[in-house]
Amino acid sequence: MDKKKIGKKLALLRGNRTQKEVAQAIEVCQSTYSMYENGERIPSDEVKKRIAGYYKCSVQSIFYS
């Protein structure tokens, strides 16, 4: 799993929304979501599911392709 590649995908998916808005929707701290986008952390499996649900895509398409 390439953290930087995942971070770029998350930033692209976020579009015009703020990190705070997305973080609140998926129930993580804004600083945590920022670390995901900056390639500093990989979300847990549970958070991956919430992110995928929020963006209406599969976990596979965001984190494993």
C-alpha cells in the first residue's frame, strides 16, 4: 500500500470540501484526516469503510488499486 498515492486519491476525491467537513462526516479528527491525505498514516479498516461510504466508492478502488 502506497501511502502517498492513497493520500493523493483522497485529496482528489475531497474536491472542494474542507478536510474538517470530511473528517467530521467519517468521525475522525481533522488532523488525522490530514495525515491520511499527506501520506503519513493509513486508516484502519473501519475508517477505510467509512471513507469509501462517504465518497460512494469501494475500499478497493481507493486503497488497493
